[in-house]
Amino acid sequence: MNFFFIKLKVFLLISFCCTFFYLSLPKELNAIQTDLGASLFKYNCAGCHINGGNIIRRSKNLKISSLKRNGIDNPEAIAKIARQGIGIMSGYEDKLGENGDQIVANWVWEQAQKAWIQE
Ligand code: HEC
């Protein structure tokens, strides 16, 4: 085999690895965010909102029908509540850390879409 073909092979191998890495990256990041959202929820919210319910005010739960009824129709609205609280619920800005409000809100929103049924 001449030198040119060896170079070509190495080039193709590297391109293949890079493409594979690049394609798998967003999925990995998504999975990390989902895990983080789940644990943020577990430690900060599940005490009152176990399985998307509400042990204090039953009607103000995290199911899609209740959220929509109360005008909460996007993850940002949930993030704001997580940060600042609402009604008798206090805010958890300090505990959630940087971007934690967004991450937990995205997770809650996703669970609401799936009716809180774990896969
Ligand atoms: C100490 C109990 C408690 C904890 C912990 C708690 N909540 Fe709440 N949450 C409540 C109560 C009570 C309400 C209803 C507040 C009201 O309207 O007076 C509520 C309401 C909400 C609502 C509005 C639901 C609706 O249908 O109107 C959202 C969204 C929400 N909480 C998200 C969160 C998130 C996210 C966390 C974690 C960061 C969290 N909560 C932690 C008690 C809690």
C-alpha cells in the first residue's frame, strides 16, 4: 500500500470519529440536563409536588390541565415560579443554583406533557 492510501485511511478514520462524537454530543448534553432536572426536582420540589401533585393545595398541581388553567403554559413561567415562588409557595432561587430554575422547569414541563408517567 502506498503512502497516499495510508494518509487517506487515517483521514477517513479521524473524520468518522469526529462526526460520531459531534452527533452524539447534543444527546449526551440533553441526558445530563434531564438527570439534573430530575434531581433538582427531587431535592427542592418533590417534598410538596410528589409525582407532580401538590400536597398543600391539591388543585395547584403540576399536571398540564392545572398549569394551563392557571395560565402557566411554558417552561419560563415555571422557572419564574421556581425562582420567586407563587401565592403561599416561596421561591427557591438560592437553592436551585445557576440556571437550575430553567433546568428544573424544563424537566417539569416535559413531565407535564407526559402526564408524569415515567418511562
Ligand atoms: C413547601 C412546599 C412546596 C415546595 C417545596 C414547592 N412548592 Fe410549588 N407550590 C406549592 C404550593 C402550596 C403551591 C400553590 C401556591 C398558591 O397558589 O398559593 C405551589 C404552586 C406551584 C406551581 C403552580 C401550579 C399551578 O397549577 O398553579 C408551580 C409551577 C410550582 N409550584 C412549581 C414548583 C417547583 C418547580 C418547585 C421546586 C423548585 C416547587 N414548586 C416547590 C408548594 C411547594
